[in-house]
Amino acid sequence: MEVQLKINSFMKSIFLISIFFLNFCSAQHKIEKPPRPKKELENIKPTHNIQKGHLILSLGKLNQNEDDLYCWDMDGKCNIIDGKITLYNSSIAKGDNASVTERLYAEGEFLEGKYQGIWKYYNEKGKVIKREKWDNGKLIYRKEFK
């Protein structure tokens, strides 16, 4: 009788281990389909390339072409600006050691040659003196600081 109980106990253990093993194996092979996009999201196309560079120019190198799009001259070709930009302006230091230095003038972003997003303008001390919000070349608001 004691041997029979040991055999039954052993069989129960084997049965539980085999159930656990089969359950574990089948859980790893489970394949789920990704959710379908909502109908209103299917037709959305990106407006511009997300991978854009950051251009640093002096204010004198910022030009407008015949279509009034902002560009910068490189090798005699006007390249449309698309992405973030930092503009510097030449300033002459006063005093005995007068010299020409570049100072931060403005920061912002262009979208295919047009002002886009938040633009910040700085004074000689580096403080923000004006903030503008643009939407595809159209000024939305402007705030000036003293």
C-alpha cells in the first residue's frame, strides 16, 4: 500500500510538471496581430521630414529667394532652409579693445523656407527681448519684453 501511494504521488507530480511544461511551451508560441489603425488616422501623412539638421548662420547669410522663401547661399546656390536655425549678428565691442564679435541674435525653425513655431530674439546681453509664434509663414502672435 505504501508503494502504491508513492507511485500515485510520483504520477501526480509528473502529470503536474508535464501540464506546466506544455502550458509554458504554448505560451511562447502565441502570435498576436497588431491593432488596426483607426480610420481617421489612416490618411494622415507627415508634413515634413523629422530628421532635420540645426543650421548656424550669421544674419547676413540669411536670404530670400524669388518665391520669398528663406534660404542660405552655398556655392552660389540658394538652399531652402528646413529645420532649426540659430542666427548670429556681428557686433562691435566698445572701448579700448574694440573688436567685431558674433552674438546670438535669434533662434527658431523654418519649415520649407517659411517661419515655423516659436522664434526667440535676443539683445546684446543674451536676454530674450521678443518671442513670436509662426504657423507656416504666418505670424500668430508676438510678445516683446523690456
